[in-house]
Amino acid sequence: MKAGCSIVEKPEGGGGYQFPDWAYKTESSPGSRQIQLWHFILELLQKEEFRHVIAWQQGEYGEFVIKDPDEVARLWGRRKCKPQMNYDKLSRALRYYYNKRILHKTKGKRFTYKFNFSKLVMPNYPFINIRSGGVVPQSAPPVPTASSRFHFPPLDTHSPNSDVPPSRFSATSLTASVQESGSGPDRKAELSELEDGSTADWRRGVDLVSPRSAVGGGGLGHQKRKPDAVLPLFTRPGLYPDPHSPFAISPIPGRGGVLNVPISPALSLTPTVFSYSPSPGLSPFTSSSCFSFNTEEMKHYLHSQACSVFNYHLSPRTFPRYPGLMVPPLQCQVHPEEPTQFSIKLQPPPIGRKNRERVENSEEPAPTVAPVPPRIKVEPTSAVSEKDPESLRQSVREREEHSQEEGAVPSRTTEEGKGTIFARPTAPPAWPSVPVSTPGEPLEVTEDNEDRPGKEPSAPEKKEDAVMPPKLRLKRRWNDDPEAREPPSKNSKFLWNGSGPQGLAAAAADA
DNA sequence: ATCGGAATTG
DNA sequence: CAATTCCGAT
């Protein structure tokens, strides 16, 4: 353990924000519970307190912008006990995510990156809770923007889902989307986004059922995940459509007929509330829950999870082993580092880095922040100079933030009303707390095998990929790159379908 | 700014 | 393994 870090990183129960263990593990690194950078980013994004430092960018779905790189780096350095951390290093780490497909850079926008939710195990994130209205994190997640390349095949009637997502994500962004899509000029990049990978990714099977978690050791003989997942459960057509919509991953590029549908991003509605499978280590029911749910909910939840697992090839661990269990704990949100209650600036269009230099933060009280006796190279970027951003700026409308921060624990106080509040000038984030309603479309799962972007060979793409060296394979960008665009040819079978428009409308309405 | 290789670390 | 550190290239 690195407890050495002196400061606080993970306070215990009440104070901190810690995520449950499983949140620290991704599918691949089971054992390590070290926080990963992207977790951390998500964490920051989740809190209002850090809005000036990093925030979701509403134009696009998983996009976020680091408003104060140095600060973010500092926070990260703190978290990892790496006082020398700086944006340059942090960004390197971020760049490593490109190949992993966790993130990618939004070209043209400074300090702006985008999460590939399909790869993350979002459902694990307690972004907030859901339906009841928990607190809304700063981030409304990103809503898909119009650009969406998602195209729903008109035909499929039966596919899946709808996308209507109840999720919080959905949002209002229609407007935004519209405009975006309409505007032709800039978006070239985004358009291209359709990540090729996604095709592969999203379909990866997950063994939800598989017992591997059981630990018995079951399957170790082979690879961990097995092919075919089956999503046995809850497929109730008509009832709960796929709750989560693919958000970032749709296979089909939509340039042509795109619907701008805002789909909900990954997180979906339910997830967080009762969240799922705890890692073995966690005690299942520790805390109390703030909510109770009934079977329907549970079902719904499970279904959602299943869908999400499936659609996003989430890690199996995200899926509850069985219905019986639920885990409500999730301490809603608490502040991560230091709670700071600062006022937040509205966010003008800062220009990136310029101002940040002077800003400083009051967050670290005093302590030991930078011990660092040994080698420190002093860089021009004087780390120390920044602090206290908030004091400088004040803006109107901050109150809610306070309430959130301070009252972090709340189970849920308000709800959508607030959403609006969060709305930024540009785009209304609003998270509708939508009830899950219904769209009604069946969902179907296609079962595919999985293929991991990084290493697996099976799958459609492979052919093309096969040609290239593994390493390169990774490099493919799912993001824009004009030249490298990959034809999504094969996506024919996807799940979502068209209930789109309506859902959309609904969502919009809701908003 | 951003990218990514290479070496190193825990 | 996921960074961290350094650094040359673009």
C-alpha cells in the first residue's frame, strides 16, 4: 500500500469518495487496485467542485475538456503521490489510452479528450444515481451529439432497443445536436468518429453468466472470456428495451441517414443505484441504502446491466451474479480530494491554458504537499504558483454546487429541476431523470464472440487487422482521421433499432 | 500542443 | 500492467 502518501487519498467511509474496489479494476487488472488515471478523471468529472478544472464538454458525448491542466496534473500527482506530476506526463498517460481505446483526443480542441464509453465500465461508476435524482454531477455526461453517427436502420423493428434512454444522459442535447450536425464545417472530425473499434468492442461478449467469478477457478484453462455470451436474462422484449444505448459505439456511421438521436450514453440509468456486484471484498450490504427497490426495479436493473454488459462488453464483474443481490451502497458522492467549496466560475470561454497559470487552488491546506526533497527539477511551470481559482472568480449561479458538495451525501434531493441549473449556456445538459419508460422494443442480442481490440483475433475486423501488426492494430483510431477512416462495413447486425425517433422525441420532450 | 518511443518504476 | 519520466518530432 502506498499509504505513504500521507494525505488522504482515500478516506474511509464517510469521507471519501472512494469507489468500491471493483471500480478500480478494470477487466484486465484484477489485482491492482491502484487507481487508474481514467478513473480519476471520471471522478473529477463527476464532481462539481472540479468544474473549473475539468468538465464535460457538452457538444459531444464523452468529451471533456481539461480547463486547467496543471491543476489536474497536480491533483493526479497528489493522488498518486507523485509530486512531480505535470500535465506533460499526465497527458502521456492519457495518450496511452488512445491505443487502449479508453480515450481519444478530440482534435482541434485544446485539452479536450473524449472517453470511449464503450470500453469503460461505466456502469460501475456511480455517477450519480439515478432515477431518484441523485445528485447530478457536474457532468452530465455527454450526450451524443448529433453527429451521431448512429443510424438506425429502419428496418429492424425488432431489434433492440430503443434508445430511449432514460438515462440521465440523454439529454437535451438535441438542440445541440442539431446545430452541430447542421453545421458542417467543423465537425469533420467528429464525424469520423465512429470508432471502428467499436464495432469490435461493443460486441464483445461477456460472460455474464459465467461463473468465473466464483472463483473457484473455473475456467482458467482458457482465456478468460468465453465466446458467446449469452444474455440469458431478462430479455423482455417490450418491456425494457435496451436501456443503455450505445452511446459511443455505434457501428454505423451515420453520415447518411443519421438520426440525431441522442442516445444515452453509457451510463445508464440504473446502474448506479444499486449497484452491482461487489467485489468480493466488499461487503455487500454495508451501507444502507438510501433506496429501496422492488422487483421490477431490480429486474429492470438487471436487464439494464445485462444489456450494457453485452453491448459494451463490459467487464463481467459488472454484472450481478444473481438477482438476489443488490448492493446499494454507493456512497453517493463525496468529495475526492479536498472538499473545496469553491465557487465556480461559469466558464466563459476560457482559453485554455492562459489563465490557468495563475490560478491557484486553495485546496491543499497546508500540509505536506510537496515534500519532495530529492530531486526535483524545477521546471518552469512552477507548480506552486497556482492556487485558488475560485477566489478569483465568482459567478452567478453557483449555489447549487455548494449544495451538492456539501451535502454530498444526500441521497437525493432533487432532481431534475436541478438539471436545468446545470445547464450551461451552450447546451443544456439537463439530465432528465427520466423514468424509464418505454419504448418498447425488444432487444436482441446478437451473440458474438468477443474480440479484444488488443489481442484477440476473431471478429470481423480481423481480417483487415490481420494484416497489420498487432501493435499497429491498436493504433487505429476511432476518431477522426480523415485519412484513416475505416469503413464500417460490416455492421449489420446491430442491435439498436429504431425506435429511435420516438424515443428521441420523448427525450426531447422530457427535456 | 500533441504525439509516441524508450527506459524505468512499483 | 499502468503509469512515470524523458525527450525528440511534428
